[in-house]
Amino acid sequence: MITTEQNWKIGDCIDLMRELPDKSIDMVLTSPPYDTLREYGNNSNFRYEETIPELYRVVKDGGVVVWIVGDETVDGDESGSSFRQALFFKDTGFKLNDTMIWNKGGFTATGALPHRYGQVFEYMFIFTKGKAKTFNPIKDRPNKGCGKRRQMGTIREKDGTTVPMRGRLKISPPFGQRFNVWNVFPEMSSKNRTGHPAQFSEQIARDHILSWSNEGDMVLDPFVGGGTTLKVCRLTNRNGIGFEINPDYESLIKNSCLSHMPHLSKYI
């Protein structure tokens, strides 16, 4: 059981999620193992066919699952695991609200440049249980027409053409809503590295948590790794809980959780 003293637990996430009540989670943010691209203490493989139905059970109606994943390439052939998982989410009952792209902006030497273009992105699938109850869009895209008065909206005529709506002028704001390709460099600074082999980007975690949840919401990371999701939950006044199968990472999680704000998870 997750308590107010500790908002993570070591063990298999499938077993630990079975301890959670139905419809108790507002949002899930996680990045499961990418095939065998990284070694996590011999715990790289996970059973998504058992994990995803448990996620569907514990997520509230209107809740969101952010599933960030990539594929391994073996002998010039991508595994396609990300697509299989996405389709299984849909078969389980989730809606695929958006297929987002995390553009890392650089090649990480995982792949074969003589045979294909360098891999610089990962998928960020946004699944919803029904219609999403929360969406707080980030508006940081510079608007070239900032400050200019422009016509808003059109009306379609019977012949199929469109004409501007009269009397609907609006001043363009300085920033527009972000698109679904996010350009964020991975965590490379040795100052911020935790020691986890596939450290989660704090900016990616923060921007998704702000987008798909509200203060006080319950956020779950079933593959919590080094604890980045829990750290960001504290910094954004969310209640975060996490599960991690590898006991070697517990010290990383503890450092992430306890070295920042004293915002702790409530009982579930």
C-alpha cells in the first residue's frame, strides 16, 4: 500500500496495480522498456498484455494515459512494438487521442546510419478512457501575427466556397497553442544525471502533467525508473505514485522524491 511516508513501491507493476481501487487514477505518465535497447538489471521485458488492462481498470473515466515508447532495430528491421502496444490499448477500450512525437534533436547512436536516416524521435501516444476530462494546452508557440487585427472564422457558401465572417475581428495573441511535435533535448548534463540508463526527461514529464491533469490529481507511473515523474508531480502539486520492479533503483527514486518539495501522495 502506498502511504503518506512513501509514494513508491518496489515490485511488479501488474501485481501492485491490482492493489489499487477501480477508477482511482486521473492520469498515467510512463515510458516502459523499449524492447531490449537498455538493460535494467535483467528486468527489461514487460508484459504489456497484462499491464494495459490493469491501467484501463484503475484509470478514471475521462482519464489520460501518456505512453512514451520507441522500437528496437535488429538486422535492419524495426520491432514495431510501439504499434502493437498502441493497437492493444485500443482493443482494450482506450481511445487513441493523439500520436505525438518527441523530437530529441540529435542522433543517439542507436541505429545504422549507413543504411537509414538517424533515429531522433520517440512516440508519445495519448490514450483516453472516453473523452478526456482535462486538457490544459501549452501556449508557447510564437505567433508571427502578434498584435495584428485579423478576421476570425469563415462561412461556407452553397457552392462550396468560403467567405470571412463579418464583424469578428480579433487581435492575435503573442503565443499560440503548441503543436504535437515537441522539440526537447534528452537529459545529457552530467549535473542532472541520476544514474538510470534511460533517464526520463523532466521537461517532457512536466509538460505532459501540466497538459493532462490538474493540481491535486492522482498521477501514476508504473515504470517509475529513477523517479522523475514523482519529482515533477511534487513540483506541480499533483499526487504521484510509482512502481518499479528493480530494487537497485530505489535509491534513485528516493533521491528524486525526497530532495525536493515535501508534497507527498495521499492514501489510495
